[in-house]
Amino acid sequence: MCYQLVERYAVCRCLYHKHAVDPCSAYGQRGHIVQEKTMLVGYACAAHTSQRPDAYRGAGVLPDSGYSSYGYSSRR
């Protein structure tokens, strides 16, 4: 079975990146399907973070890795 990895933001589910199809030997044959696998990344996209950054707080969704991209600063 063919797979395609799709990365989406964890909260808003906007598209982050869509990878190429990982084909199997049946790729392109009639009736064969590509199964999409979704991986959650980050927190919320720039459009949703800038509109209402506090809108997703307390929404019952945790960041994917424990390291939220929201409010991240490289200065310490």
C-alpha cells in the first residue's frame, strides 16, 4: 500500500507540509489507493496564532512534543 505523509498544525489543523507519495509496487494501478498518514506538528499556524493567540488555550489540545512553538523566543 502506498502512503503519503501530511504534516498539520496540532491545533488549527492547517497544512504544514505535504510529502511526496511513498509508492508500492501497485502504484498507479486501477483501484489502488494512497493512504494518507497525518502527523501533528507545532501548535498553530501563523494566521491563526496572529489572529487570536489566546483562542486555543484551554482547548484541550496539547502540543505534539511538549515544546510549543507558540511564543518561542531564541533569546534566553
